[in-house]
Amino acid sequence: MKVKEIGFVAVPVNDIARSRQFYEGVLGLKKSRDAMEGKWIEYDLGGGTLALGPSDDDWKPSSTGTGYALEVEDFDQAIADLRHAGVKFVEGPAETAVCHTAIIQDPDGNRLAIHKLKAN
């Protein structure tokens, strides 16, 4: 098998309207497409896609589930914007040898990283 790229990362959510307000209103993502009568929302980001889908008994939001990072243009501004919006920070902001990162939570408790690689 030869994997070409990540097709999409899907995140389970309980309330699609509330989640859209966070992902679109707070994070600034732009909807690319939807399915399931608007219960499945996709955001194209670079070469991949982030999808929000309805949780059920077998697929629930979790603070210990799949992790993903959103690469931002301006890390300091992103952090300021998130703090202003009252977003919960789980870890950081922190600086490593290769990046700046902070772990936040969406309205359902799913964790995601805000990330900025350092220049080489």
C-alpha cells in the first residue's frame, strides 16, 4: 500500500450549530461542503479536509481521542483571538525547538492544537 495523503480527519460533535459557530466563527474556517442534510460539514485546509460529524453511541466527542493541529499564519495573534473568545486552553502556549503550539478544546471537549512551525 502507498498512502498519498490524508483524505480527511473527522471529529464527532453533539451540536452541529454550536460546533459550526466555534469552527467558523472562532477559528475562521470556511465550509467547503456538507452532507446528511447539514449534519456533516467539511472544511478544506491545504491538502486535507477537516470534517465535523454527528456523534452517536459508537462515536463520541472525547478529550482523549484523535489529535490534530491547525497550522496558523500568526501564532501570537491566533492565541490572542482565542483568549478573547474565551476558548479553553488545555496546554500551552508553548515553544519547542521546531514550533509554537497550544492545545485547546472545542465546545464538545475535543482537543486540537493551534500550531506554527518555526522557519528553517
